[in-house]
Amino acid sequence: MPLSSPTPPTAMQGSKADWRTPALMLMIMAGAMQLSFAAWWNLMNNFAVHELGFTGREIGIQQTIREIPGFLSFAAIYVLLVMREQTLALISLTLLGVGVAITGYFPSEYGFYATTLLMSLGYHYYETMSQSLSLQWLPKATAAATMGKIISVGAMAQLVAYGVIFLAWKTFDLSFELVFAIAGALTLIVVVFLVVSFPQFREAVPQHKKLILKKRYWLYYALTFMGGARRQIFTVFAGFLMVERFGYHVHEVAALFLVNGVFSMLLAPSIGSLIVRFGERRALTLEYIGLIGIFIAYAFVTNATVAGALYVIDHAFFAIAIAMKTYFQKIADPADIAPTAGVAFTINHIAAVVIPVSFGFIWLISPAAVFLVGAVMACASLGLARLIPRDPAIGHETIWKRANYTPLPAE
């Protein structure tokens, strides 16, 4: 089917003869993203510390640079004036693959900053489009369960990346340049397959082509902002803790990530189904109570094995973030999904731009303080989660029900 002939998602889902469903495409894209990003993330801290001599200061700067494209995700809505969301998702995956593939060939501080920026541009714009397309293509009644399956497929791709690095890094004396190049190339190969094999799917409802900020979405914005802050504690400082304080080597970090991948692959589909059953408020409450304990434990842990266990448990909670997306799906006007996805990523990355560099300096004084502040953030997130109603819907966005709301028609 030609790319110029968009196909309705519902039509594809209803055809048993055609395996090219929107859900399957979302799963393959998730796998393609993780093939390169997981390898990059596995090697990033060791590459920075052992090849470039980075300290907490340089790591903070590099991670802030990595988050700049996420902060600018709102600009995706303007790119959509000239291309479809599905096309932008595939272009973004291409940028991610290229950025990862060339990372090892620029082994300097500013070279790493530059390749990080390119990789991150692709990663964040892909994530923005993936979230938007998921909320548009997947039925509300089963969206959380399908999102869990998508996470599971991404975790399987992570397992491939982490497993190969774990088994082959010391055995074959691999170099950073070679592993980065292979990982990026694999993502590019999958992108070519997606372009050749899948049609263009139409959005169920035409999306607004302007920025959307609405007062009634305030709780979703607040949860998204705090989610960005929580994510930085894990992605930047918990990972750096493993390498700097406890001396994890490349293959040991790979083993840790391998365990994370197994947990995600096995648990994410069940977590998605549980969110469908028990609701977003209960799911997010469980996540934030767990994070409070984990962040406090990070601050005082002295054993490398215990630290690794905390890292795995911390990562397992990420799948519950599906609840935040399905909460928005239930309260949103259908035409608001694409523009709000970009705005939400920008809100998420306000904290992500500020925290790495500022907390990097705090780290130089007291690593424990970084995680204790993270525990305070988790407490704030818990308070926000309790404001979600049991059955969120348009006009019932918080426990303080707002009545008589009529969605505006799509423009």
C-alpha cells in the first residue's frame, strides 16, 4: 500500500488478513528505539568516566544537553504542519540511530556533547510522537494493557542489547566505537523495514496544529513535571552512583540492565492489565510510596549488591507511568492529544534541564542529599496522585468534579 494513501487504524485492526496493525508498528518502533538507546545508555557512564575522564560536573552538563531536545518537544507541533506524525516518528528514529552510531568516533568532551544532542533530538521527538500515536490509535478500554505489551517488546530489545554487551564485551575485547556503531545501524535497518512494510495510518480525529494549554489539564501537567524530576534522579544519578561509588564495570552495568529488561518484559503487560483493573490513582499511589523508600535507601546504601537491587526495583516502577498516559487519554479532547503530547514533554523536561546540572554540583558536596531531595519530590507526587478521581473522564479530571463541560469540536 503506498505511503501516500493513509489507512484508518480501525480498518487495519479489523482485518485478520493484514498483520500490519498500528499496535504492531508501535511495538516494532519501540524495539527499534531500544536497540540503539539501550546500548548507548549501557555504555554512556563508562565511556564518560573511563574514556573521557568525566566527573559529576561534566556528567551533569552532558545530561542537561541530552534533555534540551525534550524541553523543546513542543516545537514538534510545528513540524507536523509539513509532515504526518508517523513520518516524524520514523525520521526521529533515524536521527537516534545516526547519533548513537557515530558516538564512539568523537571521543572528546565536546564531541560527546554534540553526539548526545543529535541522539537526544531523535529520541525525544520519537517519544513525543509515540505517545501521541498510542493515545490516538489504541482504544481507551484496552490502552493500558496494549501499552504494557509495547513496553515489553522494548524490554526484549533491551535484553538483546544488554545481553550481547554482557557476553561479548570482555570475551571479544569490544571497543566503544564498534558497539555504538552496530547499535545505531540496527535501529536504521529496522526503520527501513518499517518504511517499506507499513502503510501510513490516519489519525482517528484530526489534531489541532497549535500549542494547547488548558486549565482543566493542570493535574496532568503537574504529574508530568514531577515525573521528569523523578526520572532524572534515576537516569542520571542512580546510574552514576553504580559506576562512581561502587565501581561497576561495563559488563556489570550490562548485567544490571539485563535484569531490568527481564523485569520490564515480564511485568509490564501485567502492570498494564492491573491499571485497567484498579485504575490510575491506585497505581500511581503505589509507585510513589515505593519511590519514597527507594530514594531514602539510595542515600544511605553502602553495599554494591544492595545498591544494584535498589536500582532494579527503581526501574521496575517505571512501567506504572502508563497510568499517567491513560489518565490523560480519559480526560482529553481527542483533538488535543498530539499538541498536548509535545507540551507535556516540554513540561516534563523543565525539571530535566535544570536538575542534572544543578544536582551535579550538589553531588560534589553530598551524593546522599541528591536522593533525599528525590524522596521529597516523590512525596509531592504522591499528594498529586491522590487528586486523581477513581474514574477520570472529561469533566471529571480531579476529585473536585467539574460539571457541564462540553468538548470543543476539532478544528
